[in-house]
Amino acid sequence: MDLLVTGSPRLERWEGRAFHAMARTRRDREDVYERELAPEPPGEPGAVFRRVHAAIRAYAIFPPSLVEGVIRRPIELGDTVGIHYRGFPLVRLFFAARVVEVFDGPDDGGGWWRAGFRYRTLAGHPELGEETFAVEKELATGRMRVALRSWSRPGTCLARTFGPIVRRAQVHASHAALDHLAAVARV
């Protein structure tokens, strides 16, 4: 984790890093955050779905006042994605993850169309785990939602030491992301 007080985040410091050791344990947190969006007509995704998906692929998932996503292009498989977290007074945090899946199509059952990506944290990220960011549409009804799904646990000594504070920040950021993506859908 890079602590920043001034200056700009530097993604290149993270691009060669390995993933956190990923053995899951019973103590891992599994989180699901979802927000319903206004429906589209039934069938394949329309303009609102595509607008939300474009925000996800641009890593414009969080309100810019809280998190700045640092990427080099729209997200692709294998990309390193930077998280410039601005949620603590006087301290800016920068850490990164690597994209391990990009998807845009019907799910295995064919009932939902899902678009988004999943990333895995890199060594030095305060959390060890994976997170999926998606917009989803039920093809038969047009029902839509944005979803953040993850499993994680503290990944650094600092994150373990300040566990309750880190957890509050994590939950706050997830709710802020849902609010932000819902606002993107309403534009």
C-alpha cells in the first residue's frame, strides 16, 4: 500500500507485483451489494445498461470524491487497476488489483445478461481477495441491477491492526459505488 499525502498515484509500481496468496479460509468475508435500477424492455441490453457497463469498464464505479480509478484504457483481462482512495482526512491511499475476468453476455443459465469484470488484489493491497463489479439484466423481464460481490480478509499487518476502521471504509465505499452507478443509470 502506498500512502500518499501529495502527488499522483503511480500504477507502474504495482504492475509487476504478484497476487496475494489466495488460499481461502472460513474467516473470509463474503459480501454482496446490489441495487435495483429502472428496468429496460425485455431482451438484450439497451442504452441504460450499456451506459452503466461503460462506467464499469472505465473504472468510474465510485464517486470521484471518494475513489479515483487509475487505468490506462477501458479495462481488459490482465490489466492492473489502481485504487486511489480519498476517504481518510489528510491521507490518500493507493493500492492495486489485477483483472482476472471480463464478461459481457448471457450467464450460464441464459436468464440474465451480465457485463463487468472481476479483479484479484495484489501483494501490498490492504485487503486480500477478489471483487466482481457488474451490471445485470434479466432478459425475460427487463429487470436490471448493479452488483458488487466479493470475498476478502485483511491482507496487511496495518489492515489487521485497524480492522474495524478498514472494514467501515470498505463497506462505505461499496454503498457509495452502488449510489454512483445508480446515478449513472439515471442520467
